[in-house]
Amino acid sequence: MKHIKFILLSIIIVSINSCSVYNFTGTGKIDAETFQVGFFQNNAEIIEPGIDRTFTLELQDLIQNQTNLNLVKNGADLTYEGEIVDYRISPMTATADQRAAQNRLTIRVNVRFTNKKKETDDFEKPFTFFYDYPAEQQLTGATLNSALKEIFERITQDIFNESLAKW
């Protein structure tokens, strides 16, 4: 009976110690306390008003929700900067009478990540994602909101994975 208690106690101790290195977001131990996200200006040829602010806030929210890092305005351990470099709508499939049946919105964001505590983690890299929608719909209102939500959700998660989760 003493051996069973010892084995159970050992398993519990090992389990608790293991949880201190990894968390549910998969980031592991982050050697930083603060982060900042600069304004991602829209430098694309086609300007969709407000997407620059929306993207910047989405990235801030994702990092705040998935880490215990504190958001600061300057002097952060981790810095995210960049710009929206492409916003493009292109036809994807055609009907028999040579009209577009489906369009694709593609957004590309260039990101510069700086880690003051570990400079080997620094990178500058583009992140791209797309949203397909029926050609008979205009890219406004609910369609635009759905497109931006899906695209920004994917791009911000990719940025998070590249900078903190190392996936």
C-alpha cells in the first residue's frame, strides 16, 4: 500500500512540474514579460478603410488572450511591426458563359518581429490568407466582415505560432 501511495505521489509531482513548461496554447515558457504591436498601416494598392486598425487590434487581442504577456506602448520585450501589403480580389472559377462564379479575397501582411531577450527569434516575413465567396455577392457588409474575420484569424494565429509557439 505504501508503494502505491509513493507511485501516485510521484506521478502527481511529475505531472505538476511538466505543466509549468507548457500551457494549453502550446507556447512553452516565454522568456518575456511585455509586448507591443505597432500600427499595421495599409499600404496595399486597394485600400479598404479600417482594416489596418482591425488587424492591429486582432493581433493584440490574440497575444493577450493566449499568453500572460503585458501589452505596453513602447520598450517591450517583444515587438510586432509591419504593414498590410496586398489586398486583392481575383476571380477563381468561371461559368460556362465565361463569367466569374467565385471570387477570392487575398490579404498579405508583412511582419517584423523583434525579441529583445533572444535576437535569434527575430524575423521579417509575409503572412497570407484568402477567403472565397460567390461572385454574385458584393464584398460589402456581412460578406466582407466574414472574409476579414476568417483571414485575420488565420494570419494572426500564424504570426503567433511563428513568433511564440515555434510551430
